[in-house]
Amino acid sequence: MNSNRLAFGTAWVRFLLAACGIWLVPLVYPPMAAHRWVFIAYAAVAIVEQFLIWRDIGGPWRPFLGGILDMALLTFIVQRIGSSRTVIVALYFVAGIVNSLVVTPRMGVVLSGIGSAMYTAVVIMEVRGELPFAPDGPMWLQSRRPGAIDGFLQALMVTVLLMFGTAIVATLVRRINQRETELVVTNERLAELSRQDPLTKLWNRRHILSHIEQGLAWLNRGRPMAIVMIDLDQFKRVNDSRGHLQGDRLLQSVAEALRRSTREVDVAGRYGGDEFVVVLADTNQDEGRAAGNRFVAAIREAGMKYDPTNPVTASAGLSIARPGDTVATVLKRADDFAYSAKSKGGNRLCG
């Protein structure tokens, strides 16, 4: 999308060039007025080019063909006014820079090579007398047809400067694009880390609350939502008897069990301490009960692997979102059911 915007913006240079050819160039070089139709046709093509950019049609070949057209028009102007005796040759460098902004670096260098080849061909044909020199230029210039050495040096200078200049600009543009891409990736990673619990790598409390708030807004669109609050049973015993490092490892095992037993559309997070919350999108009561029991079983299995003789289990509470609920009310209802499950001995789902 950004590349299309850049292409759309830089393509306006074509309208500026066409306007100069229609009005300004004939004022300076009156014989060029007979060639206004060339610039009018060029402006019409530029309009088509803008439409194609706007509709994202043509892919990478669109700017490439447009660049060839630009070089052809510049070669026409230079040949009519005086190829080796006019500062308009500098427009080749402008076109090379503009093309480097909207095409790949390699394609930009290729376009500059095409432009230099066109210019060199014109100079050679003028030196050999196959083309008139500056037919629309001033009379004093027409008598200064370039010689073979003069034409060779001029063509060589334009080719070298255009190719190297475009290559340098293309390299800079590529590096800037790489830095921009790296910056975007880094910002996305930082944004993800700000929503992630550092220990379990599940979503953190802030992201969970935000997701529940969004799910409540979807209730009015007929999309149900279920919340499962999970509180580990006897987790304090692990910290007291084995230390917090072992407790952290157990929390990571529980988080991995939740990841394996949730769907891609579900959002599982660490609510705090040894409490977890799973937000189930598009889930009714029966589906929520099945999912909650699956979580309890997955955590029980993880606890068995950690300590088969006295495994840590989970007390879970299921809350189905209702119209008029707030984030606080739907969470409190799930928490109350989890407390009820714990009071009944844990290792179960209530709600």
C-alpha cells in the first residue's frame, strides 16, 4: 500500500513534464510548438498510469513500462533541442532518481541503462548525419554539430553518471526500506511483548481485559462469548516445599497445557499469580462447559507429570457473557464459580 502511494505521488512528475512541454518549452523554443501533440499524448498516458496505480493494476511491469516511456520522451526532447549542447540532459538524472523510488533497485538501474542507450544512439546518429542536430533549437546551435570525439565523450559522461547515480540512489532507497521494515517488525514485536506475560508467554491481564471488552461489544451482533477462570489447587504447596523456581516451571507447564487445549480463536492468558483466564469466542454454554472440562483435564495431566503422588489440579469457573454485562461482572461470575469449584475439593469445573 505504501509503495502504491509513493508511486501515485511521484507519477505527478509526469504531469509537470507534460505541462512544461505543452506551454513552457514552446515559449523558449518556438519550433517545438509543432510537437505539442507529443506532450498531450504523454499526459493522456500519464492519466492512464495514475488510474492503474490507483486500482493497483499492472504489478511491477507498470512502473517499468512507464519508466521506458519517460526515457523515450526525454530522448525526443533532447534530440529536438540539442543532445550534447543542452542542460535538459539533466532530466535523465531526475528520471533515474524518480524511477528508483517506485521500482526495485535492479529495475531502476535497468531503466537508467535504457535511457543512456537511447541518448547514446541519438548522439551516434547525429554524428553520422542520420539525424539532424537540434532541428528545433536556436540557429546558432545547429551549426555546432558534435564531432565523433565530442559525441563519444558526452555519451560516455551521461552513461557513467546516470548509471552510477541511479545505482547509488537505488542502494540508499533499498537500505531505507530495509530499515523501515526492520523498524515495523521491531515495533510489532514490542507491542506483542507488552501484551504478553513474560513467564508463561501467554497473554497478560491487560490484553485479556481488552479482549473481553471487545467480546462484550460483539454480543449485540449475536456472537456469544464464554469466560473460564482457572485457579490452581495446592499451588502454594509447591512454592513452599520446592521453591519458587520449581513453581515457575509448573506455571509454564500449565500454560503449555492451555495452549495445546485451546483453539486459535481462543485467548488464553495469565490473570495473576496462579490464576488463568481463557476467553472463548463464539461459544455457548454447552461448548463452554466442554472446553472448561478439557482445560481441567489438561492441567491435571500436567500436574501428574510434575508430581504423580500429589498433583496440582485446577478449579475452574465458567461464565457465559450476557447482555448488559461489564468486564468486571462477567469476570466476577467466573471467579465465583471457580471459588465454588475449589470449595468442593477442586479439580473440577463449575458454572
